[in-house]
Amino acid sequence: MRLVDIAWNNLRRRRGKALLLVLGLAVGITTVVALQAITHTLRADVEVKLDEYGANILIVPRSNTLSLSYGGLTVSAAAYDVGELTERDVGLLWTIPFSRNLSIVAPKLLSAVEIADQTVLVAGVDFASELELKKWWRLEGRAPEADDEAVVGARVASLLGLDMGSLVQVGNGTFRIVAVLAENGTQDDDILFIDLDAARRVLGRPGSVSLIEVAALCSACPVEEIVKQIEAVLPQARVSALRQAVTLRMETVEQLSRFSLLLSGVVLFIGGLVVLTTMMGAVSERRQEIGLFRAIGFRGAHIVRIILTEAALLSVVGGLLGWLVGMAAAVLLAPGIARADIAVSWDPWLAVGAVGLALIVGLLASLYPAVRAARLDPTTALRSL
């Protein structure tokens, strides 16, 4: 009879002990799988949301020293004809090796304009990119659809008495206010936003760009490398990584990872103790059986292999059961934890990892009881027969 057959028959005869060991492992693996699946899903969701939430790279001309500010760039009411970027420079961004990581590229043309005896900062923007970049914007009105429509910041609207439907003269063009930007405590409250192409036309600066804001997906690549690649194609520009945003993204992701690993380690340790206790009890109950095996010629290595084979079989069952229950728990719990409708991915590698982890824990926890059983004196064990 093969050793695996002996192990299988032992498990069939001691179904209660086998079930207890399977459940002990399954509970641990369930917790780990559910936690890892939820953490992985939350991590992906956080990375996507944070990567999409605003710019983390700012591109400005090197030589400008101006007075009105936007996004780290200052603008003068007098002259603005030195060191500007161009629309061609915007296109060059998509030629860098890491262009696939550029989520949003939002060029802007800035100018200080006299409106109703007030100096107002006007920003020509691509509204589609701007609204995607600044998801926190709340418009009281609607998004501009034509190139003669504008959005006004809350403080500018209050100062100049502007509201939806108001007409504003910018350069040689007239724009209708279609939305007032709800106050958000940023410099956007002090700006009049108009269409980028329209701004170039009415201000007489075709193809000009004052600055470029970039939202880069930085979870899979270093933002510093993206900055270097942009500097290589735009040597006339100063490229800055907004490190605070990038650091926040990385810290958030790492905190999720550390918490998951710590809790997984604790749960696995408890699962290992359950296996160890169960196997120790099983060895004690089988003293006579083990003594008989030794008496008829089984070596210590054979006893170890029998017990570890039993542990391996139960570990595979516990790992598979834990994976199935853990994934089901993740599917049910993840939307509530994230407070969002997110889908949990059924990763087959997680199933492999769950079974492998169960095997490692089960075999390690069973090794001491197996060695102890192998060292059992057969004459001592047989005296109780």
C-alpha cells in the first residue's frame, strides 16, 4: 500500500479532525483572500481616482517673471511676448516614451485684461480637458458648448456683477457667461475662463500657450522620469512635478498595502496555530497506530511523509475553499467599504497563491507534530495496546 493511500484512509477515518483542520485553514485563507482582493481593488480604484484628480506636472516657460499668478506661473498686464510655449510643444508631449502615462494634457493661454475698470486674469482653456482635469469643479449653469461662451470664477462674478447670460468684452471679442464656478477657495475663483482658440484669436496670439498642466498616471512609473522625458523634448520649458500630489498618491497606496500585509500575517499566524494544535492532537490519538507502523518496519521518514501528506491534502482543500469564500466575501463587501460601485477581479493567480499559501502554512504547522511522531518509541506506543 502506498503512503498516500494510508494518509487518505486516515483522513477518511478521522473526518472530524480533518474537517476541523480544513476549516481552520479555510478561515485564515478566506480572510487573507478577501482582504487582498478588497485591498487590490481599492488600491486600483484609489490609484485611478488620484491619478485623475488634478494635474501633477506643470510646464511653464523658463524666462517669464510676471505679476499675476496662476498655477505657479505669473502673468503681467503689460507685455507677454517672451518665452511662450506653442501648440506644437503640446503635441511634442505625446512623443515621449512614457506618453501612455499621460492621462490629461491641458494647455492654457493666460492674459491680464481690463474689464469694467478691473484687471482680470483671463484663461483660454480647452474646456473638455479642463473639466476632466478638475473634477471638483461645480458649475452653476452648464459647460460651454460654443467658442463665444465663458465660465467665470465666483469672486470675479461677485466683483463685476456677472451672472449667467451676462456679456463680457475680452480684447476684440464678446463672450456670454453660461456658468459661474462655485467658490472652491483656489485661484480659479479669480479667473474668467474662455475657449482656448477664441482666446488666441481675440488676444491676437495665434498658437500661443502660457502653461501646460499634465495629469500623469504615476503609479506604474516614476514621475521624475516623465519630467526628464518632457524636459528632453521641451528644453525651453521648466517642467515641475507637484511632489505633494504624487507623494500623497504613493503614501495612500502604500498604507493600504502595509495594512493588508500586517493583518494577513496575523490571521495566517492564528491559522497556523489552529493547524498545529489539531495535528498535535491527532498525533497523540494515533500513538498506537504509529507504534504499529514502526513495529512492522516503517521508518521515521515514512511517518513524517504520511502526516505531511495528510496535511497537504487538507491544505489544498482548505486553500480552495478559502479562496472561493474569500472572493465571494470580497465581491459582497468591497462596494460597501469603498462606498462606490467597484468590481472585484477574479484573478486566477490569487487562487494559485491561496492554495500555495495554505500548503505552506499547513506543512510548516504540521512539521513539528510529524517529526515528533517519527521519533515516537514503538515499544512505548505498543504497551497501551
